[in-house]
Amino acid sequence: MKNAPAPVPACGCKLSPRINYFIVWLFTLQGIIVNIQAALWLQKGSEAADILTTCAQLWIMTYALLSLFSLLDVIFNLSQKWPAASQLPLKGIFQGIKLIGAIIVGILMISLLIGQSPAILISGLGAMAAVLMLVFKDPILGLVAGIQLSANDMLKLGDWLEMPKYGADGAVIDIGLTTVKVRNWDNTITTIPTWSLVSDSFKNWSGMSASGGRRIKRSINIDATSIHFLDDDEKQQLLTAHLLKPYLTSRHQEIDEWNKQLNAPESALNHRRMTNIGTFRAYLNEYLRHHPRIRKDMTLMVRQLAPDDHGLPIEIYAFTNTVVWLEYESIQADIFDHIFAVVEEFGLRIHQTPTGSDIRALSGALTH
């Protein structure tokens, strides 16, 4: 239900909710005074007294309802200045209260005009309960959903909501009684039924924003045919990398001790040796741990995934120290720029599906 329109003065300026509340309340008081005067000055039971009293009571009910609307508007506006309350979906709850108030006042007005008790009128509406439930289905579901969203802290204004079913992926800009509006990242607006946020699943990214770190989870595919044991020349070359020197030294000592204790003929099947892929993973792990924009207090690892027809995936799993989208993308791009540039230093190759130039080069080699 929309907010009650505020009285506009002669100057055409819109009044604030606080001033509007007091003006509407004065109109209510005026109706009460007229009702009292009619009872005191007019003969009881006369037609004029009945008409004036009925009109005064209708006046009182109308402006009492508008006073309630204005009071709720004042409370809502004040709540928006309080950081904790401004994030709650109070708009939908207040709209629900307005709807209930309007229904109650409407029943009282009808009972006054027909001269019957409101209880009789309500009992007569029992037969229309199914129709009323159908007509007010969305507001009722929206009111219940709004209370659940608020009580369970499921969604707040400004949260990043992702709901593929409705094509929503953006920031919540409004939570009403029947609809929730989401401004998508392409600046389009998606409207979602409020009750669907309780009945269907959605992703709220506010936890990521509150944590202060945004996850990087991306892999590169290594050509499996480029994986091999490191020879002495490759080890000496990699020892020049300050990030790798501690790892190579300790790893070399560990493998030498293990091989000596094994006391078996020297063979790739018997002895342990360092591989270029394992050294590459160790380098990436140290690189990320020394990166100034990566969180060290959150999960950080470099792992192998199951190999497939695209090669051996090496996944980077880490968190940046910012949740700002532009900064996050820049950090992630810088990391993978470096990875693609240094991978050949380990004798590895990135797997890539053959392109047109690759096929032409191959066909040219075959023809010659």
C-alpha cells in the first residue's frame, strides 16, 4: 500500500513527515471536537444530529488512519538515520501495518454506515475468506516474508544479491511489502516478489564484504607433456630466485637423506627427485604469501586438480585484502599475468587448444 499523500500548502512545497503528522492529527482533533459539539448542541436522535455525528465519526476515522500513516512515515524516516535500523526491511513491515489499519478502518466505516456491529460484519466476511485470501495473497506473503527477512537477518538494503532464477545480480535498493528491487551491475532494475526470498534460494554476498577479503579461485592448465624431473642445470637456475632458495635447499636435503636411507640402485623408480611442477607449486605458494595484497590470515593454497583433456589444472585459492570489485580484478589479473610470464622458467607449458595459426603452421610443416 502506498504512503498517504502529504497535504501540500499554497506555496506548493511538500511538507516533511513530522509536520504532516501534526497537521493530520489536528484534523483528527477537529473531527473529535465537531462530534462533541454535535452531541451537546443538537437534539439527540434528530436527523441533523445523526447526519452530523456520522460525518464527524467518518472524519475522525479517516484522519486517524492518515495520522497512523504519517506516524509510521516519521518512524521510518528516523530509523533510516540509525545505521542498524536502516539496513532492516522495515518498509515492507510498515506497509503491512498500513494495510491492516486500512482494512480495520474500512470495516468500522462500513459498520457505521449500515448501522451494524463490526463483529456482525466480520462474521459475514468469513464466507468470503477464500476470496480475500486470494486477493491479498501477495501482501500477506510479503508481510510474513518481511518479518522473516528482518528476524533472521537474511537481507538488508545495500546487500549484493544474486538470484539467477529472476536474473538478479546486484545491490538491493528497496525492500517493499510485495516486491524487492535490485539494481543489477548493468544498471537495469530487477523486481523480485518478496515472498520468493523465503521460499527460494538466493546468494547474499554481504558476508564477503563484511570479512574484508574476496576470494580468488582460478586455475591454469599445464601441458602434461612438459612435466619432468629437474636436472642440475635447472636447479642452479631456480636457486637464483630468492623465493625458491629456502625451499630448494631444504627439499634437496630431505630427498638426499631419504635416498641414502633407501640404499637402492639409483633409478627414477627407486629414488625421489624434485619435479618442475612441484617446484612451480612451491614458488606460487611463496609468491602469494609474499604478495602485499593477499590476506595471510585467510585460506591460501596452490593445489592440483584432477587432470583432464585440457591438461593438469593448478588452482590458486586465496583472498585479496579488498572487496572493491575494480581493485580485486586488478590484483587477480596482476597475479596471473606474472604466473603466465614465469611458467616457462620451470620448463612448463600452458595447455591451449590449437588455434587457426597453429593448424596452418602444422599443415605448412607437413607439406614441406
